[in-house]
Amino acid sequence: EVLQATRIQLERELSLEDVHHIRDLPAHNLLSL
């Protein structure tokens, strides 16, 4: 359970970072999709 909770937390932090990158570089993000 600990590893699963940590993985969920890491994924949550990573998606938050992705959101920041989308806001900072919208055009670049659309190109990478």
C-alpha cells in the first residue's frame, strides 16, 4: 500500500508539472502531442 500511495503521489506531482509546462509553453506542448 505504501508503494502504491507513493506512486499515486508521484503521478499527481508529475501531472501538476505537466499542467505548468502546458501553461508556460502551450504551442510547444501541442507540438509534442
